[in-house]
Amino acid sequence: MDTTQTQLEAMVNEYFQGLHTGDAERLSPLFHQDCVLKAPDLRRTLDEWLAAVASRPVPAQNGHPETYKILWVELACDQAMVKVACPLPHGNFVDYLGFLKEDGVWKIVNKMYAPAAT
């Protein structure tokens, strides 16, 4: 596996840990500050989403299993799209995380998410 994919997977695993522990401070550095998070009929700024993560019940404290999963990674030069499964207590989500490498640093610049099809 190449270094770039390894870096992206490490970032996504950090994303999973931030979600699981409800740790907005752990999640924040993964995102570019101008990221907008999008779900059907819902748009949030990064700050709005981080505040929501920090204020909802913490999966790890509720004994929720850590069954987050990287479904695929598509890499094209300094951009990547990563599809992940995020089964959380308040819903089973599929996230599409858009990454860009700028000034030598990978950041999530876009997040689209919706409940997984049942």
C-alpha cells in the first residue's frame, strides 16, 4: 500500500475515533476550516457540526460497538474520496469524505453523509 493511502486511512481512523469518543477537538484538525458538511436537506458549517458532535451522547460511553469501516478509497493525485460506514447510535450513516492535499497537508474539505439504505 502506498504512503498516501496509508496517510488517508490513518486520518479516517482518527475520524472514527473522534466520532466514537465524541471528541470535537480530536476531529477538528482533520478538516479544512471552510469545509461544509452536507446531508439531504441539511447544511452545516464545520463549527456547527463539531458542536453537535460534542453535545450528543458519546457512543464509547454508551457501550456502542466500534464497527466503523472504510468501504473504499479513490485517489487521484492530490485529491481523494473516501467512502465510510459510520454506524452510530442515532443512525447508520454512509459518509463520503472529500480530501485535498494543499501545502503538503491532507485535509477533509467536504463531507456528505446520509443514512445508509436499509
